[in-house]
Amino acid sequence: MRKHHRSRISLLGSLLLVAAGAGALGGLPASAATAPVTPLGQVVPAPAKVTAGGSPYAITARTRIRVDDGSRDARRIGNYLAGVLRPSTGYRLPVTDDAARDGIRLELDREDKGLGSEGYRLTSTGRAVTITAAAPAGLFHGVQTLRQQLPAAVESDDRRSGPWLVAGGTVEDTPRYGWRGAHLDVARHFMTVGQVKRYIDELALYKINKLHLHLTDDQGWRLAIDSWPKLATYGGSTEVGGGAGGYYTKAQYQDIVRYAASRYLEVVPEIDMPSHTNAALASYAELNCDGVAPPLYTGTNVGFSSLCVNKDITYKFIDDVVREVAALTPGAYLHIGGDEAHSTSQADYDAFMNKVQPIVTKYGKKVMGWHQLTSVTPAKGAIAQYWGTDGTSAAEKAQVAAAAKNGTGIVVSPADRTYLDMKYNKDTPLGLAWAGYVEVQRSYDWDPGNYLPGAPSSSIRGVEAPLWSETLKQSPDIEFMAFPRLPGVAELGWSPAATHDWNTYKVRLAAQAPRWDALGINYYRSTQVPWPAE
């Protein structure tokens, strides 16, 4: 595994040189005239439209970050940007609502309907960089593009020499899909609040907007529930391999939700059922059909557990859990799992899901589930998350497509494309291989819009990259499996289909490596990617 480290930043050889005259650089030293400039739009995800040209903008000691007067959102995003830029540049970069026309400008134009709720326009001239959006999320996404247009050294937490140049021209950018998700399994191995926040920051850089938290499974229950306290204190007391496990208090979970929101990610909590429930069954004997609690489980098998479908207490339990989780979660969706229910008959599964879905809607949430949900009638507004592979039966794919034709939204997460816990190859030290090996090109080189036969393109809500944690314990483990595949899935969700090209993408991806080094991100150096020399 690649060690978690910082290395000397070098953009030469990984970014094209763009000559800029000294006069265009506003009096900077002559050496800046030949400094490497990231060509406009050479970022991940690829922007929808790029018009390059004109003088680059240089961030200097005189630069101000100018935000709309009276917009708390714009000021908050401005402060976030300043927090990114100050350590490496050493500049003060005050955030101000002074309306002068120079500096870095963050403008909200709610009448610019063409940008939608997440789009932005970035214009760079010799005098200013202006990011315009119709909504705060768009401003934030524009800031991520600005970060990637700057030298990778801007991500360092100590002062670097610069210069800090942004290529001239205009980027106009809106996402292809509204659902660009990343899933994190904190049940198999517990992840601390700090580890989750670190992943959120990494996701935000690539314009991911959903964080799907897999909070419960056979090996652990990770969220405090007041009405059933042993779920966390006992059911959360272990993990795969027999470690100490852990759980989030309600305050800690809300802290994660707020932090994600500050990066414009919506948290989607998952309470998996009726299977993947051994931690709950071990905590409360009455949830078992025979009234006998099984022991806690620390292995990795699936499909052996099931809530007792025919007991009234089961639905009291689910009502309580959904009520408490919904109250903590401002997002629209609550994920009820529903996969690998091998110990539940189809008749019992159908009866169970037909009782559980109304509980979710009763508490103001929309239903989300793995694609096995389509074996019943999904609730109005529900989303089914497809996790099949190329080898999934035609009948199963047709079942999902039929639900899509009837109005169920589909988020595509094919396991042999987007599951970030799949090994890259036989020598990968982490991860699993039940869906096959998933190298970087395979993860990127497909189209969500036409992947599922028979599903209308209008039914596809977007993509999501799940990361299961049977073999993952720490942030370097998460990063090694997520990078470099996660940015490719993010691009599939954001960028127009017309920009999709492996040969150009792999060059843009390779240019991310110095940025990951500066951020201390542990990543896999796939031989499919032309990484810059170390």
C-alpha cells in the first residue's frame, strides 16, 4: 500500500504550460510569466462548457474575497475558500462585502435560472475571478473548480511560494444528474466522526452531493436510539474481527449531518432490514421469532439474519427507529436496505416491505432501498438503488426496469463498476473480489444513462459509489480504495455524456495526484493512469 505522506509538489510534466506576458500578470515577478497554469477546464469532473482565453488571474497579497452583501451563505463559502487558500499562500485574503470589481468574487444571482440549483459560472480575467450561481450549492461547486485550477500546492497546510494563477476564460457548468452519491459502511468497522468528516471533505472536492451512511448491520448498530438504548450500547459494542466497535450519539450524528451540509452534501441514513439485523436481534430477544437473542456477530457472512416479520413488536421497533432517525435527518430520504434477505421468504418479504414503507412516509421521508425493493410495489417517490453486475440475470434487471417505467427512480451502483471496496487486482491488499476486480478504467468507462436495459433514461436519478468496510479500518484504507476510482464515478454523475472519454480523462485524473499528495490522501497508483513522475 502507498504510504500516507506528503511529497514535493511538481506540476511540470503533468500540466500544460501556458505562457502569460508579464504585463498581463499585474506586475508580478518576471518568473511568473512562464509559470505553469492549469488549462481552463482541466479539472475533475469535466465541466459542461469551457471557453478559454484572455489573461490569467493571479492571487496576490492584495487579493480580497468579495461576497454578496447580506448573503450569509456567500460569506460562509467565502470563509471556507479563505480557509483553503490562506495556509499555502500566506496571504490575509479578507472576506468582505465591498463591491469592488477585482479579487475573487462570489455572487448569487437567483434570477439566473439556467444554472439550476447546483450550477455555476466561473469567469477569470486579469483583474478578477468571478463565480456566479443561482443557489449557494452552485457557488460551493464553483469554488471546488477554482481550487483545481490553482496549483496543487494550494492544498498544503504550510506556506508555499506560488505564483497562484487561474487561467483566463469562462466555465459554465451544471450537473448531468441530481444524485451524485458516495456510500460509507460504518457498521462492519466503526468510523469515528473525524474519519467521516475527512471523507466528506474529499467527496466535496469532486462535487459529490449525497453521503449514504450504512449505519446498521449484523456486525454493529452505530446510532443511539433513545427508545431502544441497547441497540447502540450492546449492538454497537463490536465489529468485524471482534474490535471494540462504537456508535454515534445523537449529537455526534447531527454534527456529521451539519458538517456534510456545510459542504453541500445531504446525508442519507440507512437502517438495513429485514436482513443484516443481527446486531439488533442480539440486543433485544423479543425481535426474534423464537424469543432467543443470538450472540453478537463479528464475521462477514450475509443473509442469515431476519427480523420476525409476523410479530407486532417488530413494527413498533421499526416505527420507533424511523421516527428518531427521521427527526435527526433533514434530508429527504431514508434508506431501508432490503438486500440479501435470504432468510426471509418472498411472501414474508413482500408483507414486511408493504408495512415498512408507510412508516417511512409517515415521518416525512421518501423511501430508498436496494433494488430488491422492486419485487414489491415501491412507495410513490421511492428510489431503488441498483447494485447488480454484468452477470445479474435478465429477469432481475427487467424487474427493476419495470419499476422504473412505473415511476420509481433509479440510482445506479453496479457492483462491478462502482463498488469501491472491490480489489483493483489480485494483489490488492484490501477489499473483496466477489464482483470481480475493478480497475480504474472499468470503474469509469460506462454510461449510467443506458446501463440498465429497459429503464427509461428519465428514471435515472444518478450514480453512487458504495464503500463497504469488511476490510477497512482507518482513513488511509478508505482513501486507498476510493482513490483514484471515486473521482471517475463523480464525473459520471456530473459531466455531460459528450465529455466522456477515457483517454482524455486519465490525463486529467493523473494531474490530481500532486493535489492528493498535498492533502495527504493515500491512493493507489494504477498502471492504467499516466501519473506524473515522483
